Amino acid sequence: MSVECSQHIQYGLKEAKIISVDHYVLRCPAFGVARIGMYHSMVDILDDHLLISLKKDSDIVNLFLHGHPELSHDKNTLIYKMAMTFIIKSERFSSNSLQ
């Protein structure tokens, strides 16, 4: 079963998109403002080598969800906190957005 993104419908976007982790974390325009803050924070803690190695969307999503083995525990903890802040700021899972 696929579910259309209610934010696309709410924002009047022509094409409804199927909800996926990639869509939510990387693309959905409804969460752009919250996402920008997370991206800026990530760039500040990642070195250039690691940034260049994130070639696929799945690499970026995995970094947000699981951290990276080349990073210290402290940096992975920061990434986790940034991802949680994004989820909270996006209000995607608030009681209002689930109706």
C-alpha cells in the first residue's frame, strides 16, 4: 500500500508524492525550512572527505539515521540530535499532521 504525502496535497502541489524516508528527509518542500537547518549543521561537523563520499540519497539518509563508522561517538551523537531536531521542527508527526 502506498500513501500520498498530505503535505503535497495541503500545499497545492500538482503531483502528489509517495511518502518515503528519502522523500521526507531529502525532498518534500513542506519541510524545507527545517531541513536547511539540519543540512547547515551537518556541513559544520563533517569533513570534506566524508561529504564527498555521500554520493547517493541513501548514503545521506543512512548518515542521518545511523551515523557513520568513520565519525567519533560524539559526532554521531550530534547527527542523531540534529535528525531528531529536524523531525520535531518539521511537525510531520504531530497530532495535527496525522489527521
